[in-house]
Amino acid sequence: MASEHIERVKTLVTEHKLNMKAVSLAAGLGETFVRDMIKREREPSKENFDKVMDAIARIIGRIPLDPVREVSPADVDPINRPTLARDIDVVAAVAGSDHGRGSFKFSMDPIDKVARPPGLVGVKGVYSAYVENDSMSPMYNSGDLVFVSSIRPPRPGDAVVIQNPGDVEGDEPAGFIKILVRRSAEWIECKQFNPPGPIKFRNRPDLIMHRVYTNNELFGI
């Protein structure tokens, strides 16, 4: 008999007619992870279950609700948006593309400020950036705003923002958003979705890598 976690994912996938491959990729867990979990009843770890639920929440958030469907209001206190501090810097744009095409760079002069999500109230070392192009879709689409921690160390499987210094003195540092696979003394190995495949950055002292917050963290779930 399938576990409560599996049944919960199966129900959401069925109700919202989600593509299991797209959910798996959005969770950064490989193309068949959700299918294997549902069809073969493979119990996910707590960490991977959270990643799948976070991916489903992001995807559902971009799907219009059926206007004739009855929706019961959630038994939670609504967010009082005017009380959210608009104090998080938007530093620039972060590209999901290949080397040499990123446009993200850290700046002491932010281009904008945005409201602080409720899950990050009181949290230090947070900034935000806009995603550029669709190489990380469906996990992140062009124009999406991501919130990043400059303090919390990333782990394999986390989405990360990487500032890759220019190879020639005077070059603008390029920035990317990827999924961290592993880190060695010589290389930082990541992956992207479009086109799918690995991408490597030389692990040099002046390269900066920061962790991207999940939706669950942003809303304190």
C-alpha cells in the first residue's frame, strides 16, 4: 500500500493534470523520479519529498484555476502585504545560459528593492535577482524573481547562484543559476534543464556561489 507521501503527490499530480517528468525536473531529481514514486511506490526521503512538493507548488502557481471549480478557503491567517518590509535588494539578472552569456553581478548599488517574504523576516544576508532566459525552466522561467542567501552554504541538489569571474582582467563577472551536483577542489559541477546536461565551473578563490531559497522557506512552511 502506498504511503501517505506517495498518495499526496499522486493526488496533486492527478487533480492538476501535471506532467510527472516536468515535476521531477523541476524538483531537480531526474526525469523519472515522480513516475517511479507513484507507479512503483518508491518511498521518497523527507528531503526529496519536500523538493517534489516545492516543485508542484511552483508549477501549480502558474496554472490558472478552473473558474467553475469550488475552492474552499484555507484555514490560515492571510498575509498582510502592507506590513511586509520592502527591504531586499534586487542586484541584477542571473542567467541560466551557458558560460559567457550571464549578466548577473553583485553590486553595492541595487537596481530595485522588493518585499521581504514572510519566511525571511529577520533573516540576514538575503538578496534577490531576476532569472534571464529559460535554460532552467520549468524550475525557473525567464522573469522569475529568486531570493538568495549569501550566508547559508549550499548542498548538492540545491539551486545556486554562481558569480563566475572573468578570465581576462577587466571582464565583467558573469552570473548563472544552476542546480549544484557536487563540488571538488578543482571543479563545481552543476546541471541545467534546457538543454539538459552538466555544466562545470572551475573552483577558483574568487568564484562566489550562494544558495537559492525554496518556496517552502520563503513562506515559512
